[in-house]
Amino acid sequence: FLERANARLRLVVPATLLIIFVLLYLTFRRIDEAVLLMATLPFALTGGVWFLYAMGYHLSVATGVGFIALAGVAAEFGVIMLLYLRQAWEARLAAGRADAAALLEALREGAALRVRPKVMTVATIVLGLLPILWGSGTGSEVMSRIAAPMVGGMVTAPLLSLFVIPAAYRLMRQRRARP
């Protein structure tokens, strides 16, 4: 059963990542923004890997399910951040301000609008998963392995979307901004 589950997981994880990429492309209609968000996913998942190591868990089907869920949440964080950054930058462009200072101002505005909602989302996810992570009883061993990557990833995924995505977006759009 374990070998079949691992073989199935080898198909499900790449298929999930492909579906996420297609959805990102359909959302933004830009390949560079979809690639940006996909490139940030491995960094967002590092918190989950570190937390698994700290808990003494090994990679398994259950942790794989947790990582798939974490990838979805990290992609959602990135999508919302990118939408806010894009909206702030397009507002500056519509106002005829296409210089580097306007880009930096748009990035600050777009990122700052996401801090409180992101903190609330992370707190809700972590507080909701902690009882599952440290629970006992029937099925708790499997459920804690599903929750562990999510709890660990809730450290790195929001930080990544708050700092790295705006910086990468600045690099992508800097060519379009006048000096």
C-alpha cells in the first residue's frame, strides 16, 4: 500500500504544480508573473521542511499532502500580493507616473496593504492546526504529519510574499520605469 501511495504521490505532486501554474497564468495572463510565483514556491516550502526535521518526521504520504496544501496557501499568498502590487503600479502608470520612485512607492503601498490580512490568515491557520499537530487519539499520528508542513510553512511563506515577491516584482518592472 505504501509503495502504491508513494507512486501515486509522484504523479499527484507534479500534476498539482502544473495545475497551479496554469491557474496562475490564467489569472495574470502574463507568463513572467506566473513563473515568478512558481519560482517562489520552493522557498515558501522550506519552513515546512525545517519543521518536519525539528519534529523528527520523515517524508511520507501524509507529509506530502501537507506540502500540497502548503503550496496552495503559498501560491494564494503570492497571488494576492502580486495583485495588490500590480494594481498600485497600474494606478501610477494611469496617472502618468512611470518613474522608479513611483514604482517604489507603488510597491510600498501594495505590500503594506497586505500586512494585516496576512498576519490574520497566518494566525488563523496556525491556531487551527496546533490542536491537530499536538493532538492525541485515533488518527492523530497521520493528521499531525499533514499539519506539520503547514505550520512550519506559515513562517516562511508569508515572509517570502511580503519581502521577496515585491523585490522580484521591482526587478521585473524596473525596465519599464523611467529612471
